[in-house]
Amino acid sequence: MKAMILAAGRGSRMRELTDHCPKPLIKVGGHALIEHHIERLRMAGITDIVINVSYLGEQIMTALGDGARYGVRLRYSVETTALETGGGIRHALPLLGDDPFWLVNADVWCDITPNSLGSLDGDMARLVMVDPPEHHRQGDFHLDDAGRLHEQGVPRLVYAGVALMHPSLVADLADDTACPLKPCLVNAMQQHKLGGYYHKGQWSDIGTPERLALLEQQLSYQNMD
């Protein structure tokens, strides 16, 4: 299995940190955010990784190189202008191939492993879902008892920014065109081809300096144990 790390975002809510440094290279626990993802993927046996880059992308490519020192193979999907999540995945499909791949946002922290989700069994994607955090109490979708996702319904869960995905989810999008991911997910829901997995472990959306500091604190406590 291949993996894709989404690393093209501007990180506008962390501008004091990201004006001159791309968000995936911000350090936490002694390493860049994106390095933690690469190491977790390698430990799961995933060594063929695609990273999309746009804002300050040269810094990311220079810092990580071809991935040899991490024991993986890194390839880059370069976006001259940010294509949003759906468009970014679509643009990377030539590097990802025709099989399902593991997708992770560079700016989340999650202790889930790829083998937790099993196989897609005909679905276009299976999203990792978590309890709504304080900053997003309304949630994103409802996950029913059969593991299917719906736009409506309670309780609400939040998409964790981690998923097992089939290329067909975005294959019909125009290439090199900005597009959010949600319309693709809604389309898959309507076809009854979108599953979810409720993750009760560690997860953090590192969207603000405060959340970054909290994660740093949590990791420090874990290292002391």
C-alpha cells in the first residue's frame, strides 16, 4: 500500500509560525510534524509515500529529500497553486496508482495504524472519525451502527484527517483544479460507498499555536512515563 501526506496548506491560523516555515516542518516532540507521520508509516510497513506541496514547498522537499534516511521512498506532487484537499489528491493520482492508499493530513496527530481499518470492501473511502473537539462541537458526519457515514443524524463525529481511500473518489475531478474534498465525500455517501471508523485513541488537530503547545506538553508527559 502507498500513502499520501497532505502538506500543501498555508497554515494561516498559525501565521506567526508559518510565515517563513511550512506548517509540516514545525517541530513537536523534537521532530517536524511530517517526520512523525513518515516514521509511523514506515513502522506500519508503508514505505512508498507521496507528499503534495505548494506553500514553501521547496523547503519541505529540501528538508526531507528522497526519504532514504527515513527508510522510505518519498515522491512529491507539486502544486503551482494550492488545489485544496480534493484537487490535491486528484493531482497526485499518477503517483498513487490504481489501488487504495492511506491518506493523512500533515497537521493532525493520531495514533491509529493503517491496519485498523481493514479493506474498503467496495467503498470509495473509509474515514477515521473522532469525538468532536471543543473548537468543532457541531461535528462533520453521523456514523451509524453499520459503519456508514451520513450528512445528517446524531451523534456527530469529526473527520480526523486520516482515511483509507480509493482513487475513484476523486478520479472524476478535473486535474490541476482547486476542489474541496467534502463534495466528493457527499457523492460517495449518496452512492452508499463511504464508510467510517470510530477511533477512540489519541488525536489532535494542530491548527493553532495553542493546540501545538498542548500536544508538545502531552508528548513531554508521555516521554516521562
